[in-house]
Amino acid sequence: MDKQEIIKKIKNITEQEAIADYHKLINFDLDNIKNNTRVGNKFVDFFTFACRLETISKKKMTYWDFVSSTDYQNRKYIKRLMDYQDNKGIEYYTGMYSIFKLHCGCCSLFKPTIVMKLIQDFQPTCLLDFTMGWGTALVGSCAMNVPQYIGIDTNIDLVVPYCKMGTTLKELGTTSKFTFMFKDCLDVDYSELKYDMVFTSPPYHNIEVYPHMESKTIAEWSVWYNKIFLETYKHLEQNGYYIINITNKIYKSILIPLFGEAHSIIEYKKKKRYNNNCDPSEALFIWKKT
């Protein structure tokens, strides 16, 4: 069985289902976002879920590595979980995905609805997302018809999914214009861009290593954070908003020394990444540039 067949077993989302989910997103009551709100996720998954499966977890393996590892499958506790899934009649690859998430952690999606709420509150004319990842900020921006969205990512495997997603969003009526750059965000000349809002959720050290992204030491991450935060803030327009979704640890060690304490903090309950792979105390840290 090839990868595409396996992916369909794990998340068999049709184009019609994805489009219906986007329509629900457009009409969603942004004052009613709850912890279990998943509206918009199905649309994003339709385009980029396959790429998420290529992410290296904290256990130094992708889902595909895990499925093919006889060493792991022969471990007693993994075998017990596999037997449990089998007894429940759960399809093999779907069950293995659940076990992988439990054992290794997984890439979770930032809610498109939260992006929409930020846009509603701050009314940007151009949103810059310098680590755009799986597409939730793009989808949220288009659902709100932000005049312009600029997304940057090193993961060239996302070129085709993003192009398809962008085409579909235009067909569904968004008036947003969007630009994608598939390159290192440190190689971008931000002085040439005009943006009045930054929103992104950068990597949390090496919790997850994405395709075409190099693992770094903590010291190397500190240099990276300092460079990208300073450069993108420097060229943010006056009275613009700088919004970073990050852990409290990185906020305190990197962002406070750079910009001082955030002008506002939005804490929310994000689904905890399995196996304690991530500091659960993350939040949205917001500065207004004046």
C-alpha cells in the first residue's frame, strides 16, 4: 500500500467536505471559540496533512519511520496498544497513527478561528507570517478577506499544496491577495515588504523538526530567534501589531529581553502535545509598535 492510500485511511477528507468546512469557517461566530473548536482544520488538512506526516518528532522519527519500525512494534507496551486497537476493530494505519501520537507526539494545528479573531480585533491590511507551516494563518486571513497575506517557509514540499490551497481559496471567493516565499526567513529583505501585523507560530526549539529544516542547539536557536524577531519587528509599520505564539520559556528568555513585556497576552488551551513533547504553557504574546 502506498503512502497516499495510507493517508486516506487516516484522514479520508473529500474536496467537498473540505469546502463545506471552509464555508462553516467563514460563518463561524468568533465570540464562541472553544477548546474543542476544530472548524477550518479539515480544510487545512485536505491540503497539508500529508506533509505533516513527514515531520520528525521528539523521538527522532516520522510517522512513516514508526510504522516501518519492527523494533518499536515488538516492544511490549506498543504491542499492547496495537492489540487494543485491533480488538476495537480500528483500521491498522489509523490505529498506528494514534499510537504514534501517544508515543512520539504530533504536529498540532493552530486554530484558523483564533487567527480570524486576531484579525477581527486588530484589522490588519497585510499580515506577515514568517514561519507559515501548515496553512492555518493563510486560511484564517482569506476567510476574513485580509487585503494581503505574506507567508514564508523553508519547507519546499509545501509548494504544491499551498498553490492548490490558494487556487481553491480564490475559487471560494476570498478577496485576499497572497504571496508565498519558500526560503529561509532570515534570507528575506523585510525592508522591501509593507506589513502592519506579524502573526506566526515559530518552531519551539527541536520539539518537531520539519522537512528542509535543520535541527539546532539551544544556543543556535537563541541566535535564530533573536535575529528573526528583531528583523521582522524592525520593519513592522508604526502602530502595527507583533503577535507571536510561543512557549512561556522562550517568551521570557528571548522576547522580553528584546521588546519588554508583552502589551497583552492571550492564553488559551491548545490540545496538549502527546508524551509531554511540548511545554503546554504557551500563549499569544502581543506588542503594539508605537
